[in-house]
Amino acid sequence: MSQGVALGFVETRGNTGAVQALDVMLKTANVEFLKRVEIGGAYVTVIVRGEVGAVRSSVEAGAEAAAKIGELVSTNIIPSAHQEVFELIGVKK
């Protein structure tokens, strides 16, 4: 992917919300699923990457889907993420 790779995060409480959010995210825009992270306490984060506009659209749609079932915790988008961020989450840019 090009240098302007964006990362999108949707965090939910519970696996059901994470799966629902990810399904909608992948159907909404041309993004790539990178990783699912569990941090305990039933918190699950799904991470996608792609062009900024696609990531923004997918995160907004995923957040809406998770919120409908009451499990949305937070979202974040990092446009043009630095190489070290990719290293931190354990994926290649």
C-alpha cells in the first residue's frame, strides 16, 4: 500500500458488537481487515486499513452498527499512520 495508509479502530464491549462492526466495515468500503485485539474485560477492538476516505466511511458505519446493539465503546482513525504505529500493533505497513 502507499505511504498514505490510514488505520481505523472500532472498540466494543463484547465479541458480538465487534463482529457486527467488522462485517459492516468490510461491506461499506474498500478496506482491509488487519487485526482483532482483546484486552480483557470483554473489550474487543477491530482494526482496518486503507485510504483515508474508505477507512473513515467504514469506521463510521461500523460504529453505527455496534451502537445499534449497544456495544460501541470508541472509534479512532489515524490518517497516514507512521511506520512505528504499524510496528506497535504488530502488522506490516
